Amino acid sequence: ETGVTQTPRHLVMGMTNKKSLKCEQHLGHNAMYWYKQSAKKPLELMFVYNFKEQTENNSVPSRFSPECPNSSHLFLHLHTLQPEDSALYLCASSQEPGLESGELFFGEGSRLTVL
Amino acid sequence: AQSVAQPEDQVNVAEGNPLTVKCTYSVSGNPYLFWYVQYPNRGLQFLLKYITGDNLVKGSYGFEAEFNKSQTSFHLKKPSALVSDSALYFCAVRDKGNTPLVFGKGTRLSVIA
């Protein structure tokens, strides 16, 4: 059982829609991450939050807007997306990003399809 | 900058045979190396990691990996493959300091009965 829960698991949206992905971790971790997984490409780090503060924004387009209200919850707000944004979006957490030996714990992902 | 290469998109192995999934890395300092597995429609699961010490690291589900500094490699191995090992495997590396984990593009392992 994963300690990181993502909802929804599947989402289909049009290019003009606004939707949000939600992530919740029950592990007492202080850092949370959004990754994008596309077929046959390396995982792309999108955002990192440490103690609710954004510490990394990996040149992500502004149509993706993260929100981290506390250390246990992370959102990814989506608006005016493009079909190439269709992918599996993975949330992860770790004790803290500066802990070099710490592994990431992943949720099961939200499969996004943009029509 | 740190990077990871997984040279094989697909590895096929017969059940009961040993398996190897290759990974090479590039970092400026000492590496922290990780392997993750992803089953269909699931997130990534941590398998094992190398931080320091013994070059042979043992992890979950009977997997192990060997750190080779001279060859900058961290290949994943298992002595006897199971059909249930069929999945997507990711190698990842982090350099010292506050740097994000960098993942390879993944290798799909198919174990045939």
C-alpha cells in the first residue's frame, strides 16, 4: 500500500477546461514533488516543495500551476492544456530534498488525456 | 550536471535465468544511486539504493545491484527471473548537495515463462 495517494487516477479534459490533480501523503514527509511521465522519455521533474515552499520549478509552462497548502497536500492546477500535455503525472514525497540518501515515495499517478 | 543512461529499451529473459538491467551514470562528485520498478498502471516503487560502503547492494524482491566506480555503472541483477518481475525499471542518480533525483528513461523487462 502506498503512503502517497493521488486523485483522480484518470482524467480526460478539453483544451479549454480547468481541472486539478490532488496528492496527499501520509508519511510525515516534508518534501513533495510533481513528475511528468511520457512514453519512452525520462521522468521529468516539474516542481519541488520543501516545507510548503516551492524550491524548484523546472521551466514548466504557466498552464501548470502547483499549490502546496501544507506538507501533506499538493495540487497541480491545469488550465488551457495542449494535447502534448497528455501523460502520467506522478506525485512523490521524501523526508526532505536535502537528504541525499533519501528515496522518493511515489503515488500511483494520474493519467491525463487532453483532447 | 548529473545524468543517467539506460542503454536498453527492452530486455527479454526466460523465467529462471539470471537477468541484468544496465545503468550508467555521470556526476561531478560521489553518486547516490537508486533503482525503482513500475508495474502497469502503478507508480514507481523503490527497490534499492547505493550510498556508500559495499559495492553490492541487496534490495527488495531478490534484486541486487553492483556499483562500479571505474565503469560508472550500477547494473541491476537477479539470479533467477520470475514472470512477475516483468515491469518497467528506472535507474536514478543524485549528486552530493541539494540536487533533485535524475531518472533514466526506463528499461522494460519481459520475463517469459
